[in-house]
Amino acid sequence: MAGARKFLLMLVFILVVGGAVAYLVAFRGAGPPPPPRPVVVGIGTYTTNLADTGNPHYINVTIQVRAVGKKLASLVASRQVAIDNAVLLALRGQTYAQVMGEAGARHLAAVLKGTLAPFLEPDGKIQAVLFTRFLVQ
């Protein structure tokens, strides 16, 4: 009787250890999927007058966004006309004093992030608005 009991305990032990090993082998590295990688998508180059009265100024910027989302480039392309309109209106609403210097560029990036968000979210999440050209005269 003692031998049968010992055999049964060893069998249960082997099954438990074998099951644990099989579970670890089967699910090794099966953690949560990695977060999606951000992509940079060109929005466009814009030249327009600023809102200053009296002494006219203009701005010329090339805008890109770093965002996370599926098919972001095709999303921008399908909404390009509306995006262009919104960006131009946002740019024309700024004054020379608001967009000058590094602080002005950061201010404009924040304004444009808010302007572009309705066109790209919830399909894409904007991380940053980037300028590859920024000229104010």
C-alpha cells in the first residue's frame, strides 16, 4: 500500500511539474503586444499672412506630425483639403509677436496640435507637431 501511495504522489508531482513546464514553454514571451511605433507624416508647406494690422508680416512653415496610428498617411491624404483649410486659418490667426523665437514656435506647435487633433484622432494620437521650415517676416 505504501508503494502504491508513493507511486501516486510521484505521478501527481510529475504531472504538476510537467504541466508547469509546458505552460511556461507555450506562453514564454506572450506578454502584452508592444505599443505601436510612432510615425512622422508630412502635413504640408504653408505660406500666409499673419493677423498683424498696419505692418504686414507673413509666415512660411513646413509641418509634420509625429503620431501613433494605423494608416496615418492615408488618413491625412483623405482629409488633406480640410486639414489645409484648418491650418491656414490657425496660422492667419497668429500675430508676429506670438510666433517669434523659440517660445513662439512652441506656442504655434501647441496651437496646431489642437487644430490637427480632430482630423487625426481617435484614429491616430498626435505626439508632437514638428517644423522642418519656420520662417517669419
